[in-house]
Amino acid sequence: MDDSVLQSSRNMESSSSTYTDIDGDHPKAIIHIDIDCFYAQVEMVRNPELRGAPLGIQQKNIVVTSNYEARSFGVKKCMLVSDAMKVCPNMKLVNGEDLHNYRTASNKIFAVLQCWKCPVEKLGMDENFIDVTNLVQEKLKSVNTAGLAVSGHTYSEPSMECPCGCHARLRIASQIASEMRKKIFDDLGYTTCAGIAHNKLLAKLICPLHKPNDQTTIYPEHGTSFMSTLSSVRSIPSIGSKTTETLISHKIITVSDLQEAPLEVLKKIFSSDMAVRLKNLGLGEDNTPVKQTGKPQSIGLEDSFKTVSVKSEVEDKFSALLQRLLVLMREDGRIPVSLRVTLRKRDAKRLSSHRESRQAQISPSIFTLNNGLLTVTDAGQQKLMSIVMRLFNKLIDLSKPFHLTLVGLAFTKFQERMTGRSSIVNYFMNDISVQSVLNLQNDCDTSATSMDYSAVSPSSSTTTDLSDAEVEPSPKKPKKVNWIAKRRCLAKEEVASPSKLKVGELRLNSKELEKVSELRLNSRDRSLTPRASPAKDNLSDASDSMKDIEEGACEDCPSYVDKEVFNALPDEMQQELKAMWKNPAGADKPRSSPRKNKAKTNTIMKYFVPQK
Ligand code: TTP
Ligand code: MG
């Protein structure tokens, strides 16, 4: 870091753009994309009639953003509605307090950006960083950079090529940025701005230079001079209000002031690391990586209040939170397997508050797939509420008065659900029991067992709550995994021809699909969720959702048949199997003599084989 400070300081000392200005290595190519007037565009995409006239997005009494038509009248972000209406009386207002559509749009934009297979880091709802360094390197192999121009604007034209080759790389990156912006527009209808630079700091800060619907590239040697145009140190993204205050108190107000402040002076004010970081930022230097954004480790909501001390009130609060949480869950798309309840208790004697949490495993069978969307029936919601209140009862001694100032609900662990609704494979992916049927063509590889586990292992939870022992009864131990692993081996060795079982042959009608999706959820519950702690085995209160799975169990099934799998099969397959089991010849030897059986050779029957 010190090196880059020295490097940048050296750059500053040169007054003209000479060869020495641009020595150094600038290997990265970073794109920053910001959606134009984001909330307003979301509303205009949803309702095209809003286009072409001034539009403001209202939250409470504030216009949080407006379209560019309104801006041309002088409407600014975060203006009071009354003031905005004075400067633009014809502006239409749309209430933007429900963030659902904005979140959905944000996720869609993020998904589009993932298409380039580069790290994408989401910053807020409408900004993303994309590290295209590797992609640029790939393109360099096939692109003739000699005549390649920058796409969009350039902050300042370079007087010569940087020896490290970054100019050519950034030109390629600018072309990629153009493609990305075009795809966002073509697929989703949003215009965007982009900044292209060799680091995140410059990419972000240069991005709004040409707004809206345009892009700007800045070369490394212009970073320092560009930074000096920023009037306040607060304009630098990682400098917050406290640091700004401290800097101002030392007469460091503009970014130029920061650039000129000797590092030794900064080190007297801040820690050594912080001083170096500030100095570098002021000079336009930033080596922070683009971190791929993943799904959050938990999805939660909290409601705080002055006091709640009646159980029925707590129940109402939780019920309202649950409704909102289920909306977030649906947007997220993952199937929760753990639910955490948090309370903040007020201790009147000590005049203090503290938080307590407990969490419980929940059965994925509570959730159902409806047109590809995760939903919970009324009965499922009741189950969730009963889990919530059971956890609440464990946290609160109801024989004594209590005083709560906050309640919280969160889903803390998830199973990953594959996307792509149209594919039948989607219904089978992540489901070891069904996936095994699909994988019969594959090599007999028991390593698939561990792979399948990792696909569903709980995402690392941030909870430090040690009350995990208070959980719903654990799903069954994953014995089916062995069953499946064996099945794969058996299938390879003994099923007549692997080609007999193609994905196409598993195409089911919609009713059957429903069943299969149930199977997918149920069997995950049973066979895929690893046991988190031995304590869970000792729990005796059977969960409702476990009972669901047992309901309708096949009474006539031979002992080697997994009843969950059987029950989730379409009726006709169940009938076919039952008929076969009634015929001892067929029942005893489904594998050895499948052709003797009247049923078709490619039916599901052959996979109901005794466990060895
Ligand atoms: P911005 O990117 O700051 O603004 P914008 O996208 O509306 O406009 P621009 O064309 O200048 O990029 O913020 C993104 C969204 O965040 C914005 O549409 C509304 C919301 N927002 C708030 O809710 N509160 C705020 O204070 C600001 C600034 C924005
Ligand atoms: Mg924006």
C-alpha cells in the first residue's frame, strides 16, 4: 500500500502527462453499472403510460427520486414533495414505499450481469461492480486492439499508451460494458450508466459523469487529477461522516486537500493503515477486490416498539412479521430449513435490554412450488406460527410478567433451489432420490453422494445463538443416500440399457409434476438435511410436517420400498407397482426379469429394488 502511495505521489508531482506518469501496473478492468433513476424506471417499465412526462417516486413526504423529465424542471432526489410540486406542478407521483418491485428488478439486473461469468458485486439495489479482468484477457487473444476504440466517453484522452497495456484492456472493457448495458435494456427495459476503470473507486466515481444512459472510461494516469475535481472528501465512497468530520477538523476538506496532506500528518490523526488507505483513496488508488455477491446468509425482519407484555400481542406481531418474511422468502427463492425467533427483553430493574434468540429446524415440506414460486398454504403458515410460538414460549417464562421491545423472525438456513422453471430437470435437481434416476446414465460414482450433500448443506449461519438444541425434530438421518448410491451402482450394472432412461422419458404431465415437486421437497427433508447436532435426535415432539410425510403411506409396499418415494409417485405408477407386487414373480425379481413383467421396460418399477 505504501508503494502505491509513493507511486501516486510521484504521479502528482509531474505536471504533464509523460511516460513516467503512467508506469506501474494496472492489471484489472472493472465496470461499475448504475441504473438511471432506478425506482422511477421500474415504475415506468411496469406502467409505460408513465413515460415521457415528469414522474416522482414518493416515500412519506419526500420524492426519493424522479425521472429525468422531472429533473429537467429542477426536481432533485430527496426533495420534499411540496417543494418538488412547486418546481414541477405537472409531476405525477407514485408511491414507492413498497420495495418489492424494486428488489425484484434489482435481482433481475444482477442475474443478467451474471451471464458474463465474471465476479459481480451488488452495491445497494441499483449498482453493481463487475470484474471483467479475466474476460478481457480472453478477448485479448482474439481481438485486434490496434484499431479498437473506446465505447462511450473517455474522461481524458491519453497522450500515449501505458506500457502495462491497460489502455487496450480498458477499451475492451468498455466494449463489454456496452454489451452489458444493451442486454439490460433489451431484456429488462432499463437504461443505465457505466464507469470503466482499473479499480472500483474510479469506476464508481466516473460512472455518473455522463448521465443518463451513457458510459465513461478513465485511464489510470488520470485518476489523481480526476479525484482532485471532487469538492468534498465525503464524495469518496468509503469515507463516512465521522471520518469526514475528523478530516474537516484538520482543514482537509476537498479531495485536493487530502491529496496534498502528508502521509505523516494523516498518520498522526488516524491509525497507520487508515492513513495510508485515505491517502490512496484521495489519489484514486484502490485495490479492493470485486467480491461476488451471494445470497444473504439469512433473511429476517424485526419490529421494535416501546413495550409489549401480552402474549396475544406478541402473536399478532409475529404473525405480521411472518407474512412479510414469506414475501421475502419467495423473492429469494431458496427453501428455508431453519427459523429463528429473536426477542429483545427489557430488564426494568437493571434498566437495560438484551436480545435472546432460539431457532428451530423447519420441514421443507411446509413449502410448495406454485408456478415455480415458493408458497406456503394456510396450514403451512399455521405450522410456522406454532413453531414461532413454541420458540417464544421457550424464551419467555409466561408465569412472570415480561416486557419486550423487539420481536424478530428470520429464516437462517436454506436449501438451494435450481432456477429455470421450464425444465423438468429442475424438478429433480438437488433431490438425491429423484436425481439418482436421472443419473443412471452416469458413471457409478459414490462421490455424488457428497456432492449432493454439499448442494443442500445449510449455508453458514451467522447466528451465534447457541439455543439450537431447541429445534424441531430432526429429519431422518440420510440413510437414503446410501440406498441411492447403491442404486446407482446397481443401475449401471444391472439395468438393461442406460439409454432407456432419458430425461425426455421422465416428462410428466402437470399433475404428475406437482407430485414430483412434492417428492423433491419431502425427500429433501428426509434424506438430505444433515443432522446439525446430536441433540436433535433426542427430541420427542414429532413435527407436524413429519406427520404429513407419513400420511398415506403405502401399506402394501414390500419392506425394501421407500414409502416416501412411493407415495409421491403418480397414481398410475403406484397402481402399476402394486399390481406388480401382487404378482410374486414380478415383485421378487424386478431387476432380473423386467421384461417378463407386463409393464413397460422403462417404467419406474425397475428402480424399486431391494437394498443390498
Ligand atoms: P440512486 O442511484 O442514487 O438514484 P437513481 O437511480 O434514482 O438516479 P440516478 O439516475 O442518479 O442514478 O438511488 C437508487 C434508488 O434508491 C433511487 O431510485 C431511489 C432510492 N433512493 C432512496 O430510497 N433514498 C435516497 O435517499 C436515495 C438517494 C435513493
Ligand atoms: Mg441509479
